[in-house]
Amino acid sequence: MMSEQQVIDTLGQPKSADLGTCGQATPKPWMCKTLHYGEFHPSLMIQLRMDQTGTWRVFSWDVF
């Protein structure tokens, strides 16, 4: 899984980033970070989850 820094090194700085809670429908929700790329459609959304070492890692992405 790519780290947040690897994503930024590859794609550049995101247009915006948000912190939130993912997995709210599961027994153990977790904090996640969402990076948003693109101003027009299609746009890219990359979700990151902190691993056990404290590094944000990609766990999901979507083009919309």
C-alpha cells in the first residue's frame, strides 16, 4: 500500500484534504484522511488509513 507521501510524490499536492471517520457501519470505525485531486470530472478521491507505525496508507480510491 502506498503511503501518503508516495501519493503526493506521484500526483503532487491534492486540491483539498479532509479528516473524518470511516467504517461507521462496522463495529470498529476508524479515522481516515481523504485526498481530493482534480477540479473537473473525472476527479480522483484517495482515502488513507493510519497503520500501526503511524503512517497514512492508501486503502481506497475512486474516480468520479
